[in-house]
Amino acid sequence: MPEHPLDAVDNRQHVEALTAPFASMAKSTRPAIDTAASFGDADTADLFTEVSRELDKQLWFLEAHLTSWQEPCSAAQINSTQKGRKLCLETIVVRNSVKRAC
């Protein structure tokens, strides 16, 4: 996994920096499940399965967080005291889908 970038200064940059390494780790874990199973090592295959599930879940959370930043709120949703800079950052997770809630 590459080092975390020292020039990441805001939340989005940190989340973006974590997404690719999590995706890479999740992808590399899946073949390990099959390898362990092919050797008849069910315990190790089960361990890799649990690691894979957790990485996939964390990756989903990271990607959902990035999705929440993609579009600014409509003009009607922007609080005038924040001078139009508010982004929709709250999300509602419903059955594996992310819904924006401004």
C-alpha cells in the first residue's frame, strides 16, 4: 500500500487517498480465498473470506462518502449564512444504496 499523501489537506483528499489502496487490498484478497481452499485449508480460506468482507464493506463506505460530495445542494437547500458553499454531506444508507439528504 502506498504511503498516505502528505499534501492531502481536506477530508475529500484523505478519503480519495484511502479508496484505491482499499480496492487493491480487497481485489488481492479474493484469490487468496481460492488458493487456501485449493490446498484444503478451510480455516485459512474462512479467515481470508472474513478479511475480504470487511475490506469490501469499508470500501463501500469510502465510495459512498465520495459519492455524497459529487453534487452541490440546490440553491433552495443552501443556507444563506454559509454563502453558497455548503455541500450535501449527509447521507442516508438504505439497503446498500446511498441517498442524499440535504
